[in-house]
Amino acid sequence: MKKRLSCRALGMNCNFEVHDESEEEIAKVIRDHVKRVHKLDFTDALSQKARDLIRFVEA
């Protein structure tokens, strides 16, 4: 089942979203986005917050 995470959910003023079935892949893509676009360190705390905010996509 597809899941998603938005950059906005992490508190950024950004419309970027990642959709995938794998939580690991979602975390990797959002980590890379935050580092590249927002120039922020993806700390352990931010990583945990991201994992906690991953949601199932409603059909």
C-alpha cells in the first residue's frame, strides 16, 4: 500500500511530497531533498519525526 510524506508536514514551507510503498525509500528521498533544497542537516530527531509523519495514501 502506498504511503506518503510531505515536506510541509516536517514544518517547511514547501510543497514537495514523496510517495512510495517503502518507508525506508520515503525517508531516503525526503532526507536528500531536505539536505539539497533546504540546506539543513537531517538530524536523528528530524529523521524520527519524518518516520512518525509517514501516512498511508487514501484510495
